[in-house]
Amino acid sequence: MRIATPSIAGSGLFALDVIVRLDGSKATPSLGGSAGNVLSILGALGWGAVPVGALGDDIAGHAIRRDFARVGADMRLLRSMARYTPVIFQHQLDRQAAQDDATHRFTFACPDCGGRRRPSWDDDPEFVDVRADLPPASVFYLDRPTRLGVAIAEQYASRGAVVVFEPSAVGDNVGLFVRAARIAHIVKYADERLGDLGAYHLRPEGIEIQTRGPHGLRFRAGATDRSWIYLPAFRLPFIHDTAGAGDWCTAGMLYELFGAAAGAWAIDRDAIEHALAFGQVLSTLNCMTEGARGLLATWSPDQIVRAARSVAQARTGSGHFVDQTFRSFAHDVGQTSTATALGGDGFDCCATL
């Protein structure tokens, strides 16, 4: 499946994110969830995006649709159903008082009424024939092993698409997890959530990526040499919010891989290393902003791509240009944050969801 303009279809968590600041004020809600973030980031960078799943026919669901519409997403397979749209509240933490490096905590509980709008993973009869209507895509992404997601991943893989599986847990259905892990060309996971996945029979020639928080990441690829290659984290002037960091790394990696080759699993380790370094730059930049996609509120997509490529290429040098880029971005973040604080929108979750 060769496509001139890369596109990504994806299934998993599409939720409305609501940031609750230290003073109790709330940022304007926006599309979130790993699948939502990865698809919308790549959509903003010029890819086609095809979300596959279900939302409630409620204000939260309508807000998610508006965010997808802003990046030109094809929403024919994003169905509205009789259910609540998931809403995630991200409470920002006082880092000086915190005992670890956490910048936030997530909860489904509304801070005002206590109501919870959790995701529902029950497949609906409407999706029985969805595989016959799948639009073309270069990549299929899933962030959890649901029956719908795994079935569509297998269908896209049979059509030549690259399948990316980014789980946060094995889940209750081990069989589904094994199917997803075996079909995926790229498996990415955090070491704090999952250990070695060797027992799940990943593709011998696939790319396995393990993120390690402030210690960077490691990856292995290819059928003959499965040794780990380590990439340290970039230094940055300050950390504001780590939400969305992993999603930016994934989106950046895919953006660069498909800029160089049509089959991500067939390219050499040097290309993978560069693509991951590019993703790490995006992740690092976003950590200086508020929210999962704050980077897009500070720099244009063209600025983001140019800076990330320059930093990734300069990584083996003195690091002076790397530091200068991050300092320049930190300055722009300060200006953007001030403007946002002066014109920020309030949000009454109980009244509107």
C-alpha cells in the first residue's frame, strides 16, 4: 500500500482532556488519549488522519470532532453512539512539593461533581462490517488490544500498512494482546508499565521501542541482531508538563520514517535511530508547554519540523545548537503562555458535558 501523502488510521482512546491548574482554573478542553494525540499531531503535520471508534453524542464528543476537523481528519468511521464520551481530568502538580518528577496526575472524576466518564470498549454491532469500508492508510495505530482494533490492524497489515502497537498494559484478554503484538511491525511501550515483551512473540524483523522516562529510550530492530541501542534524553531548560511526551515521540518517529521509506520495518538501524531522535526532540519541546499538544500552540508545523531535524542531526556534535534551539523555544513558550493566561477560556465541566 504505497500512498503519496502518508496517512494514519487509528483506534483506541479518544477522550476529551481537561487540564486543572494549581489555582483550580481549567484550560480549554481538547482532544486527548494516545490514539487521539498521535493522529491529531500527524494530521497537524500534514498527514491524513482516520480515527476509527465511537464517541458519545454529547458535547464532549462534539468537541473531539471539532479538533479532528481542524486537522482535516476523515471521520467517516468515528461513530456516534448512546454512551458517554470519555473525559480525562489532568491535575497539574506543584513540582516543588512533589516527591518525584511527576508533573500531573490523571483522573476520570470531575473535580466539581465527582462524576466519571470512563471509556467503554464494548464493540457495537454497527462495526461488524467496518473492515469492508476501510480507507487507505500508510499506518494503523492502536494503543490497546480491543477486538475492533486488533481485527482492523490485521486487515490493514494484510493490505501492506505498517501496524504500530503502543500498549500501556496487557489487559484482561491476553489472547488479544498476543494477536496485536504479533501483527505489529512497531511495538512501543514504557518500561514503568510493561517489562520485556519477548514472551509475546513479536515479529522477528520488527521494531521494539522501550521508553525509559528521563533516561531516554532504547530500541532493537532486525531479525539477525536483537541487541538494544540506547538513545539518551535531551537536556532542556525546564520541564513544565510531561503529558503527551510519548505521543509526540511516536508521531515524530513515524513522520521521519515515512519521509524516507515506504516500509518502516525494512529500513536500517541508522534511519530508525534518526527518526527516534527526531521524535525525542518533539517530545522534549512539548515538555516545556502545557498539555499534550502545547507545542503546536507555540510554533508552526514548519518551525517544529525544521528545528527537530536540525537538532536530531546535530545530536552527535557539541550540543551548542541543540541547547540554543531549546532556549529559543523556551523564550517563545513564555510569550505564548502569557498570552494564553490573559485570554484563557473558563470551563464548567458539569454544565457542558
